[in-house]
Amino acid sequence: MKKNRVPVREQKPEERVRNFKEVSYGYNLEEALLEADRCIQCRNPRCVGACPVAINIPKFILELRNGDIKGARDTIGEASNLPAVCGRVCPQEEQCEGSCIVGIKGEPVNIGKLERFVADWAMENRYRNTEKLPGNGRKVAVVGSGPAGLTCAGDLAKLGYDVTIFEALHEPGGVLVYGIPEFRLPKESVVREEISLLKDLGVKIETNVIVGRTVTIDSLIEEEDFEGIFIGSGAGLPMFMGIKGENANGVMSANEYLTRANLMKAFRSDYDTPISHGRKVAVVGAGNVAMDAARTAVRLGAESRIIYRRSEKEIPARAEEVHHAIEEGVIMNLLTNPVEILVDEKGFVKGMICVKMELGEPDESGRRRPVEIAGSEFVIDCDSVIMSLGTSPNPLIASTTKGIDTNRRGCIIINEENGETTLPGVFAGGDAVTGSATVILAMSAGKKAASGIHAYLEEKHS
């Protein structure tokens, strides 16, 4: 058994900070075969149980190793509708790779990059498997075209349902297009390609439809004859700190900043989308979204820093993203917390007062609680502040639909077994239920809801 995994080629840091092209080149065929050969085909593969959508990982790797790349793509496709996306943005190190037996005595098999290779090979070679059951004439509406909605729609289409996705924005993809930058997830060659496969399965997508305004859940059921509804509207409502100076010009949410850059292409000269071109940008938070914002700011010419109140050990972002951010020159101000944003006479950000923190006893999340060190105030020089503190669901759908209950955070309450809300026939999943989380967990929720909708409608028509 080879102890070390096959390295992955990447753009050099000094080159990639000047462009928005994908950082990782992934594997070529020779590299993929070498890495696939490291899989020992366990009798009891823990990697499958650790995958939120339960991909048969040993099977697809064996098929790849044997040269049957089409078979490998079909195996992945039985569980995942978005393999090229997952191969890029899944936290495999915490899931499948984190459970890999090979990783006990060496580096785990690079399952994510192998999944990406198979998915990319299929797209490049125009291989598409659009097998599905005959149409059953039953209509299902999916609200939102993010990873939860796309997954639910794809699974239901394969079962023969007539599925329509309603998307509020002008382009489908949800967080995949507005939240994750091009240098991590290319839109044209990856996101749009995987969505087009769902269209080949018969999924219809209507953009610029705001459910709760343009149409309602009730009107979809009563006037348009949808028998089942899935709400995968995400969590696009940003959180702020509530500190002095937070309303100054130059303070924005990571959601707004990344939407301008990603969905509205503000980084391109042929688009006229305005975006803050700060010289010194401070990003508050240390999740994947914060790293995306900080790395975007670098590419737009700024000195960029992360402000995080805990230590490196507690950073919630993927290790790969933190590594790339540091390589690209992002400054890490750890154990640091903002207490006030300084504003000049014209109402613009001119700096930020912070305090040093130390870690105390663990809080309810299990992480050690940060405690302010008295008298440790200092000023960070910045002209832009990006708040990346998490997001919560938009209350529009719940507030315009009688019978759907939410919790105190505005998240839709569901039956954990099948995804059904408190309104019969209406299901939900992803960030609309959990608040901001990962792409793969949203996909898992979409799969569970698709199964729940299918069972509900089978019983209804029995």
C-alpha cells in the first residue's frame, strides 16, 4: 500500500491571486489511476457510512481503476446528482476521507479528487446517463435551485415525477452560483453542466419567481395542481454583530459581497456590477464563506485579513481553504474580536477597534468559549469590513404560508425522518431548515425529502 496520496497540481499562489481561475487542476487519468490503486477495497467500508448521500465509494473507485469510467460515473450518479460540485467543495476530510482505513497508517485515499475526476471526465466526454422511470403524471414543485433543491428535483425526476423548480434569482444554482467563488467552483464548466443534466432528465426551471410574492405555496397547490412541494430556499439572511459603526459605508455582509462578485461577475471588466474595492479589507469570521470573501478581496487588489475570536484549532473552514488563503497572503488575526468600527467625517470606515481574546471553558457547541482580555484594545487599519457570521432563512415563505411552523431562529420545523413540514404534502430541507451549513448536508436533506415525497404520494394514490 502506498502511504502517501498522489499530489494534486495547483496554480501557484503568486499567479492565482491575479485571476479567478480554478486553483486546483485536479487529477489527469494517470494520476487518478495511481490514486485509485491506493484503495484497499475494505470489506466494511467506513467511507460509505460517512458519506451524507451514501455513495458506493469502493465500487466507483474499483470501476475507475479497471478503466470503466462510465460505470464509475453511473455508480456515483445513483447517489449524487452533483458529483463535480461535491468533488470540489465537500469537506471530505471530515466525512469519507476522515473514515478511510488507509488513513490510519498513511494518508487517506483522495476520494474527493477521484470523484471530481470521474465527473469531469463524463462532462468532457459528453457522457450522460438519463435513465428514469416512465412518467407518472404527478406534479411536484421545488422551491429554490440550490444543492438541496437540485438534489430533490433530480431524484424525483428519476422516479417519473413532473418536477418544476422555482428560483428567485435570474440564474439557477443557489449558493453554488452566488456564494462560492469561481476559483473554487467554476460556474460555466461545472455548475451549469450539472444543472443541464437535470434538465435532460426533464426537470423544468423557472427563474425570477419569488415564492411568497410572485406565487405562494397555496397557489401552487390549489391553482397549479402540484401534489407535493419541497422548500429548499436556503438561508440568505445575513447576521451582523450589532456594534457601534456597523452602519458605516464600507461595511457589508459576505453574502452581498460574494453575490456581487460571483453571480453578478463584478470581477470582470465586461460587467458593470459595482463592488467595494477596499485597499485594506477586514473579514469578520472564519468559516468557508469568510475565506471565500477574504480570498476574493485579495484578487480584487486588497490587503485582506481574517478577524476571528477563537484560535486556529477552532477555525470552522476547511483546512484546504485556510491553507490556500494563507498561501495567497491573507493575514490571520486570531483570538481577536471587533468591538467598534471607526467612521470618518464622511461616514466611511477608517478602522476597527478590536480586543484580544483567550479561550475559557467549552460552550454548548463543545468549543472553548472566547473570553475578552481586559485592557487589550487595539486598532486595525481598514477601509472595508465584511461580516461573515452566518445566515438564517428568509422568513418570506413561512410568513405567507399558514400551517408551516418555524423555530425561534426562523428555521422551518420538519419531521426528521422524511423532511415533511407541519403542513401535509409540503417538505423542506437544507439551510432553510438548519441555517447555513454545507453543500453535501443540503444534498442529503434533498434526498431524504425526495424519498419522503415519493412515499407520501404513493400512499395518497394507493
